[in-house]
Amino acid sequence: MNALILLFMSNQIHAAVTCGTSASTLPNLNSVYKSGEFRIFYSSNPANADYIPDQSDANNNSIPDYVENVAIQATTTTEALTSLGFTHPLNSDRYTGAAKFIDIHLTALTGNGVAYENPSIFINKPTKEGKCALNLYIRNNIEEFPGNYWTTVTHEIFHLYQYGYNQFKGGWYLEGMTNWAERVLRLGTQGGNGLTPLPDGQEQLIAEVYEVPYNQLWHRLAVLSDTTNGQLNLPPNLVNRTYIDGTKVFKDDKLKGYLFIKKTLENLKIKSDQISSQNGWNPHNWDETDQSNPANRTFMLKAIQDSMLQFGMNQTQEEKDFLLLK
């Protein structure tokens, strides 16, 4: 039986990830705001730590603008990525038929946000309605959110896209690629203008990419793959969307390399599924140690190189040197 048939059988057996259960009541988050597939849980009780300090309500609808702006950034992010051809997490092989919502919890985090890969049902939280959901946590007091800088919600949502496509982890991939993805809404086509050359040797690859979560690899690949001016062709009703204060959600209309990033996620899925088949693993639920195993880097690099060849990125010496890395 060949590997392709084995891979097909594996995917048929493991249709989607299993939804876990949580007994937490999330007592501080007593209010919920719904927007499409998103449910934003927040505190309207000034006595607890998760209460949103900024209670501005410009449209006088009794919902803090902070909450509505989180929802606006969330829905705009998924609508933009869907328009660009990315597979929505809820429609991915991993989560389809399991997770029904993406729940965003506004809490007093020490960081800005976190995205969890395993969906869950909160069996003791009535406002969760017994529905399975993917879960994000966003800090309840990001300074002047969203302003002209903050795309924290976009950042955490893109992690769900990565989780939906494949099982690989590693900061160089998860954070590095997501830093590129924030440019869907943020000003600038990519970080550092994508001018940092690709690594030309194994030591540089390790030191400047594998050991650097917010590395420049993805920005450079985005630039090299895209000979256009990066014009984003999105529906006008999406491009013209605004936050509650009237400022535009999209800070410019440029984004380079989205076709390359999309293809790389697809190629990473192929590698991830192949490893699952070879090892007899559930393709949607590897052990954490297997997801983060540095041995995966060889397969992930090959997926990137496959994308480069599919995009004809083998012409310059910089590209040729990178393609030789293993």
C-alpha cells in the first residue's frame, strides 16, 4: 500500500480534533458580545480584575468600544484572510465539525494575548451555550487599542490558522510568520521592508532564524515571491471598514507575499500529514513534544523550499544558496 493511500486512510480515520471540556465558570467574565463566529467574553463588573478600564462608549449602545473594536478587528481579519484564499480555522480539516465559534476572552493578562490550539466546551458556563470553541485570550487594557499600531487580535487569530493547517510548532515559524500576517491590517507591507537577505549557510539559518522567534525570514520570502506592488484587492466594504471612532481598520492597502505564505502553509500541511501517516499519529493531535521537536525543522525547511520552487524562486544566488540548506 503506497504512502498516498495510507495518508488518505489516516485522514479519513481522524476526521477532526476532539473537543475537550472545561469545568471553569469564568466567574469574572459575566458579559458576552457576539459578532459572527466570534464571541467576546468580558467583565462589566468594576469590582473584579478583568473589568475593562476604558469604558468609552461612543455609540451609546452600552457595550464598551474596546469590546466592539476587538470584534471588528477579529471579523475583519478572518474576512480578509478568507478573501485572500486562506482556509478559515473553523473550516480546516483539524477543526471542522468540532469547533463552532472562536471565543475571545478579555482578561488581565501579563502579556498581550495567547491562542490555544485545542478547542473546548465550558460545561459550567451558561453563556458558552454548550458549544465547542477555539479560545483566545486578549489583555483587557491594551493602551489606546487599537490606535495606529495594535493588531494583537489579528496576531492571535493567525495562530489559529497555523494550528488549523498543520501540527508544527516553534517560535521561528509561529511568531515569525504571524508577524508578517499582522501586515494585513498594519501599516507597511512587511517588517524591515523585507531587506534582510536569506541565510546562506547552516549556522546563519540556526542563529538568525531557528533561534529568533521574530525573525526576518518570512518578510524576505514575502518580498522575493511577489513582484507586484503588493496591492491588496479586497472588497470595498471590507477595505473601508472602520473602528467605532471612525478610524480605518486597514492602515494601508498593501501586503506582499500572501500567495507564497498560503502555499507554504499548504506545503507544511503536506509534510505534517506525511509524518502523521509514517508514525501512525492522529494528524490533528500530536503530542506537544512531537510538535516542537527540532527534528521537524528539516521537513519544514523543505516545505518552504518547495514553495520557492513552485514560485520560480531559484534565479538569484541568494535564492540558490538558501535552496541548498538542509
